[in-house]
Amino acid sequence: MGTNQASVVPFKRTLRSLFKYRRAPLRGSIDTVHNGCCQGWALDSKSASPVEVELFIDGRSAGRALADLHRGDLEREGMGEGRHGFSVEIAATLRDGLHHRVEVRSRDGRVIAVREAMQIVPKLTPAEFDRCAPWVDGDDVGFERELARLRQTGAVDAEIETCVRFFREHGWLKLEQAVPHALIDKVLADVEQAWRDLPPQLVLSNALKAPTPMGEVAKVPGFRAASVRYLDFHNASDAAAEIMMLPAVLRFAEVCFGEKVAAMQTLLFENGTQQASHQDFAFVHSLRPACLMGAWVALEDARVDAGPLFYWDRSHRAVPKHAFEDGSVLAEGDGPHVRAFENYLENACRECGLQRLIFTPRKGDLLIWHSALVHGGMPRNDPVMTRRSIVSHYTTQDAYPYDRRDPNGRPLAITRNGGTYYGWRRQDHVEGRYPIVAPG
Ligand SMILES: O=C(O)CCC(=O)C(=O)O
């Protein structure tokens, strides 16, 4: 019997509309992963019973809950009494600090909501944090013993020893004229070139926008002037990669960590960030959160009205670690809990009688800071004045064996000056939306 197209099409349509009718009532969203719980809401408007949701992380089942928690926002939106919130606890073993595809499905397997690249932060108590610290942060006896050993093996000379001792005590280290001006000029020229080419992989953010491809933000009037941060500009500029992989910084980090170094990311700024006091370890995560260092390079001479960098001398050791609600020192997402953390740090630095220093470098100067050094950006008194800088974060290769943009994929590891970083794997890469390619 031949197929009668005329009768098949309406039949398909009927099926589709039936399908739509049956599926549409199920709605919801995944809002946050906070305090080890994935939170959101789910509603089946065709049923009076709450939806039973199942959480999937990278396709694997990670827990179930009933979406029956009260949420004022849902009630205000007219969703009955607002009893549609869920909170699924994520097992400690799955909280690895990486970014994952998170999915919520109904009990019968229908997908309610999906979030790509959600970070699932591990819980780390202050004591656990201290236990993963590198030798340079250890007790005096262990520190002196290791330093003596490194001196003996020739890994540390008198100059580096002085730097290590200063860094241990103060939490920062200044290297004057560490970056050649010609290299900086190349980076700045590459920035201008990027605005002409709009490489699809390059992602920018500012206070107005979460990370967004440059091609999209280029159309937003005034976007560039609103304190832009260029994420991983080293992947668009070989000169920026050279700055991130400066031999002097890699060598210092390798000595302090006692292991081979991985550069995790770069943030290039054209304006002062005006960031509140913070400690990087809470936000920049690896498998060993206490093994972290930042390096800030001045791409131009600092000017006081442009909102220079500030840092609290010795705060890395003096300020007791702050724990969030779940007892962890690592921050998840942004929100009031982060504002409270910033206030805590500011007050703690003052109560400890620490000195706030303002970094007013010349172009090419560099400041290395400890993972726990409290720092931030001063206010921009002149809103048009630039303050160009590039920040790189470092940890060990063992603590960062993956590319955070695709933690389950095979990273494109690039070795440079004895350290490693991860390159864009594909031309169509977009930050947070790495196309997954099968290893092979
Ligand atoms: O450059 C600044 O103003 C602050 C940068 C910063 O705090 C960071 O990258 O962690």
C-alpha cells in the first residue's frame, strides 16, 4: 500500500499537538547550587500534587526531592501558594569544584530544566583548607627545613630565598619592570585588533553582563567603557600568553608550591574594578584551593583617580578564615553571602590593625599575591580614566589537570616556560559552552 501523504501530515500534527498538550504543563528552573544543594522550582499545572524531581549531573542521577518548598517569588508570580521549590542535596563526592551540565527531570523522565556549566563547589572547612596549603604556608619548623633542603639542592638561591621569606610574611611580592614594554604594547594592540575581528571565542563581562561573546557585546552601546573584563585574553593574544607564562612568576610559584605550575586563567581589565575586599581562594577553585597565587601586571602607569589596586599587608595569615553557611570557606555563586564575606574581611583587617597598601605601579611592574591576601580595587574617581592591567591565577598541574571550560573533555594542554595552560580547543568555542568532542 502506498503512503498517503495527505493523511499522514495531519495525523503527525495531531500527534504533535497532543504531545505538546501533555508536556507543556511541566515547568521549572534550576536557580542555584548553594551550600551543597541544587535549588530551583518545578510545577505541573495539570496536577495538584507536587512534582518529584530527579537531579542529573552530567547525565548521572545525583538525587531526588519533592518540589513542595514554599517560595515567596513563586507565590507572587501567581503560582498557587508558591509551594513548588525544591532543594536536592548533592553528595560530597560529586562536589568537585568543576563546571557541570545540571539537569532536573520529572519522575517519568521528562526534562524540566537544564543549566550548562554550573559550578559545583566542594565543601572545605577552614581546617581542611589549611591541610592542602603548600609548604610555604606551613609551620616555622617545616618551612625552615624545606627551605634549607631547597638551598642545598640549588633550587633556591639567596635572592629567591629573600623573596619567599617576604612573601610568606607579607602575602605579596612586587617585581619592578618585570614585563618588557614592547610585550605590553603588543597586548594592547591585540586588544584593539580583537575589537575589529571580534573572535567568536573571546568572552567579556562587566557589571552589566555575565560572560558574553565579544561579537554580541560589541553591539551594546557603552559596554566597553563600563569596566570590561576580558576572560582568558591569552587565548586571543600570544603576547598576553607570554605575560601569563612569565618565567620569573612561574619559577617563584613553582618554588612556593613545590610542584609544577598550571596557569588557570587571565583577566584583562581596561578600568579599575572597584572590587570590594576579597580573597581569591574563595572564588578561584581547583582541586587544591589553598595552592593558589595571583599575579597582577600593570599595562600602564597607575593613576590614583583611576581606581588602583589595594591590598591588606599580612592579611593572608592574620585574618581568620570565614566560613559560609555550610561551614565551607569556598564561595558558591554571588549574592548576600558574598557581600557578608566582603564586610567580614574589611572589618577583620581593620580589627587586626593591618595596613592597607595601594599599588601605584609603573607600566611593566608586577604584584604577586597569596591566595588569602585580602585585596580589591579603589573607587574610580575619574570615570573615563583607564587602568589597564592583566591578572593571572596559578596553581599546580596536579590541582588543575582539566580545563574548567570543559572539565570532562580532554584539555588542550600547552607547555610554555616550564608551566602549563589550556588553549581553546576549537574555533567555535564559547566560554562555558565548550562543544564536547569525543577524545581520539
Ligand atoms: O584589579 C583589581 O582591581 C582587582 C583584581 C582582583 O581582585 C582579582 O583579579 O582577583
